[in-house]
Amino acid sequence: MTDATSAASRILELRSELDQHNYRYYVLDEPSIPDAEYDRLFRELQALEAEHPELVTPESPTQRVGGEALSAFGEVRHEVPMLSLGNAFEDEDLRAFDRSVQSGLGLQGGDLFGGGVEVEYSCEPKLDGLAVSLLYRDGQLVRGATRGDGSTGEDITSNVRTIRNVPLKLQGEGWPQVLEVRGEVFMPKSGFEELNARQAEIGGKTFANPRNAAAGSLRQLDPKITASRPLEFCCYGVGQVSGELPGTQVTMLQQLKSWGIPISRELKLAKGIEACFDYYRDIGERRMSLAYDIDGVVFKVNTIEDQQQLGFRARTPHWAIAHKFPAQEELTELLDVEFQVGRTGAVTPVARLNPVKVAGVMVANATLHNMDEVARLGVMIGDTVIIRRAGDVIPQVMQVVLERRDPSVVRPVQIPSECPVCGSAVERTQLIKRSKGKESLSEGSVYRCVGRLSCQAQLKQAIIHFVSRRAMDIEGLGDKTIEQLVDEKLIGSPADLYKLTYEQIIGLEGFAEVSSNKLLKAIADSRKPTLARFIYALGIPDVGEETAKVLARSLASLARVRQALPQVLTYLPDIGLEVAHEIHSFFEDEHNRQVIDALLGECGLQLQDEGGLNAEFTAIATLGGMLDKLNIPSVGPGAAQKLAERFISLEGVLAGDWLDMRQTLPEKQAKAVRDFFDNTENARLARAIEQQLREFGMHWESEKKVVEGLPLAGQTWVLTGTLELMSRDVAKDKLEALGAKVAGSVSAKTTCVVAGPGAGSKLAKANELGVRVLDEAQFVAALGEYGVQA
Ligand code: JCF
């Protein structure tokens, strides 16, 4: 093949590929490759066409800019063409732009150093949205249009009218009779997240990024859909104008702002190109905390007369440029998927990638989170994938480029059946769910190595966690040292730390006399942790610092925490069934028990602040509440309450005869209760829970007292908004213990509404109906009046 024929065939290939991506981008709003990859293909075509001008055709994507008008909308001709911007990727591109501006304005060599006169530039972030034109006649919005190809766009008047910050009428006075403003329609990041969550919930289409979401929302044939989308407009310039506007970019935009047109809050004036670099760096640093996506900053020659003198070429002005940030998304190949074992044994897939530079940093690995994520992405080893790295966030695999999949090469990602580190079984986690008195198991998204501390990977992580600052706080024991200790089998559990000798430590890499003694002292000094720190240091799955503190404060002894039944743990603030089971099974594990016994025995650990029971746990238990926690099949809270009212005590229920029970409950439920307690295991569990609640100091109320003469008997309360001093469950328990019913909605029968921050429709309804409303502080005070502590 000659050079020319191979160029010709590559050109055809690139054109068809670019046409396809253009269609996906502009018509479907569903691009399958990152912008950076599109730009590369585009530039490759441009370069080939420049080498072979005879091969350029009018249909080539290089000869057209922007999207084709969608036939469903009317056409709009732009009297003044809508320009796009040239790009500067490197610093040098921006300096070249500045030099060409200077020469265009005849300013070169203007000072002693030959550096020319400093040009003033307006600066603003470059929003990642869609360019639109808004036409105002006599101050009224009469037309909205997309940019389209720059000379013809689509008429989207009904849609832009739904954008909340687009004024339908201009404010103030002095606006020109005809005023066409131009700007970007975009979707803020938060609105995008909410929209996607909403769409996922109703099984609708979700969007890859805010830009696609904005495009998909703006080009809806039904403006009601557009209206439901969180779009915003930001003006950056003007088109047709009758009459005069202020003479600089910045003053002109400020004038538009005074008429009610939104402009960028980040608009600044920079004197000289160095100030532009400062602006670029400043916005770059704040990029992640901005409310919207941007892909660079825009610099414009500030003086409008100068802009006119500089003019434009094809469709880009000589007086403005977009200084792009490094792309956050790139394409690469997924070479392999490896599995890492974490502290709690979670086996997580990690993508090994053909290294690629993303946002300025080489990326060779990316997280795949879990196997559900692998399935959601549909990713296979050997696929081409899109990698995204935003700010300090770890690189993510965003999407598979299916067009680039070679079915003969790819293979599925499989979770290993054995732990890659210790060879123990890998099991899928189970989720315990409860509804209507039924406990059901479903598959979790996490797989776990069951090896616990016999798995070296888990052991290393467990010890790293154990010694960490907020846990046992042993200084001088870095990750590398811990790895070495485990690899050389010097320690097999956290307890072994306390048995390390001077000789063993000085034999480690990086240790000398002084540092060895220091470490020994640090280990010895860690022997008196608080109970909360110690519980946290154990590294029980799902037990973070907060939960550890709750356990320590409420139960006030490790012995009680170790014994606690899961159902009893759920009486503690913010401990759900899931976590309760994790805690319970952690302490059931034989290996864990041995390690804890060793720590408290031969290692000499002494836990501080163990002691009497704390008020936090002296919540009020009722028989009904306890029966509910037993999860008797088909028996919900209502039925549990009826049982309690009828039988008064647990022994009463256990002995309750069938006829009695059938008078109280429908036959099916009565039978379920009888069957449940006829199983001696269940009866024993119920007695154990009741006994433990008493032992742990639970303030036990008999049902009899509950139904009669309680201070809030006959009242109906509603809890809404966020409660900060206690969980809603606890608040509900306390109200019920005082005899109140707690309902989910407000009506004229509601006695009182407790409204925390964020309360919405229920609070509004209460105010409308004149129902009494308490804030949380008032609520706590009210409880206090009845002798109940918050
Ligand atoms: O924010 C933008 N995406 C943006 C686009 C800002 C500008 O000042 C622009 C633009 C496109 C063309 N100015 C022009 C002339």
C-alpha cells in the first residue's frame, strides 16, 4: 500500500468513527468515549487532511462544527454567528495567544524589555454545558436557541423558559430594544446527583455526567420534562444588540447582570498574561469545590473595540481562548483484575491498567469496588475502559467502550473461591433485612475471606488498625514494620505485640538501639486504653469510633459487650440488627476470644473507665417492644403490642394458651406465635433477652402500666426532620413508654409534632392545622418533666 492510499483509508475510518461519536454526543447525549479521545481522533484527521488536502471533502467532520439541528425543533438562524473557542492545552499555547493578540493590536515591543504592553483580559471558568442564545425584545424573552452549527440552531424557546434563573422579563431600565444574550446552560453537580438517583429509582435513563444530563434535559420535546430538571444559565456574551453597551467585556457583563441576567460569580479582570496564569491556577485548585463542572477557564481581550479589531477566523475568535485543564477521563486497557484482601476480609477487585496519564498523574490501578460494580459496568478483562480521576479521589473505572471489545480476547472477571492470600474460603456476605416481623437474608455485594486473623492480609491490616492513633495509639510502628513482623512470623495476633523483645525489634529493618527502646516503651505505655478505644481497636466489622463509644458508654464493661445478645444491642442508640450481629459474632469467634483473653490476661492490658451502667442504656423496655425484636414470623409491632397487653409478662406469653391467643390475634398470627415459642430454643432466647435487659439495667415497664394512667396515654405524636440528640427510634421508644402513640403523618388528631432541622411537609401541615410543634430542645425538656432522660 502506498502512503497516500493508507492515508486515504485511515481518513475514511476516522470520519466514520467521528460521525458515529458525533451522533452519540449531539443526538443521543450518550457519548461512548471521553472528550480527550474524541479530540485526539479529530486532530489525527485534521493532520492527515492537512497533509493530503486533495482528500478533504465538505462532508468531513473537520469541515463542520457542532451539532446538527434536531429535526423535531424549528430552525433558528443566528444573525451574528455563535462562535466556539480555540483551546490552549499547554502554557506555551496561552503565551502564543497573548503574543498574537499583542501583534494584532500593534502593541509589540512597547516597553524597555521588549515584552510588549500588558493586555487586560476578562477571566471566567469554562462551564461544561451547552451554548444557547436568548433573544430579548423590549425586555421580554421571545426566543431561545441552541448553538447548533454556529449559524443555524434549534428553537428551544419553551424549554429555556422553564430554566429558573433565566429572566422572562428584564429588570431595571435602559436595555436595548433588541438584546441577544449568549451563555451556557448547565446542571450543577448536586442537581445531577439527585436527578440520577431519582431516575435510577423509577428505572429511567441515567446520565454519565452533568453535561449529558443538561443536554438531554434541554432537548426534550416536552418542556414539562425540562422544567423538572435542575438546569441553570450563565451568560458570557452577547449577539445581536440594537444600540450601545458598555465598552469592555467585564463592564458589559456587569450591565447585563443589573438587568437580571445571571453571569459568573468568578468573573475577574487580569492585567497581563501572568495574571491569567494565576487565575487558571486558582480556579484549578478550587475546581472540585465549585458547584458545577468546568473544563478550563476562558480569557477574553477585555476592550470590545480591541475584540472587533482582532476579529475572528472560521468559527473561533482571535480575541478569546479556552485554557483547558488536563482531561479527567482517559481511555486505556484493562490488563487484569486482581483481588485485594482488606482488614475485615473483604475481597475487593482492583483493576490493573495499561498505565495512562489522567489529569496529570500516571494511573496504573483503579478500584472496582465490588463484584456488583463489576456486573453493573459489564466489564471484562481485555476491555477498553474509561478511567476518571477527579481531584484527590482515587481513580475509577467509569465505563466500558463496547465498540472496542474484541470478543476473542476478553474474559470474564471471576471472584476467586479461595482467598488469594491464605487460601481460606471466600464467601458472599449476607444482608439481614427485617420487615413486617419477617427476617430475610439477601446477598450482599461484598465477598469475604473467612480466614480472619489466620489470613496474613487481614492480620496485617488488623494490626495496622490496632496500633493506629485513634485506637491503641502505639507510635513508631509503621506499616512496613508490621508487614515485616507478620512475614517473619514474629507476631500472629495483636496480643503478640506485647510479647516482643528488644532482640526481636532491633533485628528489624530500620531499628537501632534508641528506636527499639522507644518502640518498646510505646507498646508498654499503650496498656491502659479507654474501653471505647479498645473496642474500636479490635476492628469489629462496621464498628467505627462512634459505635465503639456508644457500646462503651452504654454497657460500661467489656464483659457486658462480649455477652450482649444481638437483640439487646439493638436497644442501643444507632445500632441496627446488621451491626448487632457483627458485634455478636465477632465475640463468638474462638480465635477472637483467645486474643482478647490474652490481651487482658498475660499482656496486662487494663481498660479504663469501666464501671456502672450509664443512663444512656436505661432506656425503657416494654414487653411489646421486646416481642417485636424477636422477629416472630408474620408478627409485626402491632401484633406484638396486642400480645403484651393481653399477657402482661413474657412468662404469660410463653404459657399463653391457644384459645386465649386466638382471641387476641388473627388465627394465622396466633399460630405463628404458638409455633415459635413451642420451639424451646426460641423460648430460651426470649428469656435470655429479657434477663439480659434486666441485668444491663434496662428500665422495665410492664404493659399494664403502659395502657393505664401513663401521662401521654391517648395522645398521638409525630416525629419529623433530623433529631440530633437521639435517634428517632429512641425518641419513639420514649414516647411510647409514656403512653403516646407515634404516627407517621400529621392530621387534625395529632397531639404534637417534634420537628428537627430539615422538617418539611409534615411541619407545614402541622402549622396549617394549628397542631402544637416542639423543637428537639423543647421535646427533651418535656421528657424531663415526665422524669424521662434524653
Ligand atoms: O463557559 C463556557 N463554556 C464558555 C463558552 C464561555 C465563554 O466565554 C465563551 C464560550 C463560547 C464562545 N465565549 C465564546 C465566545
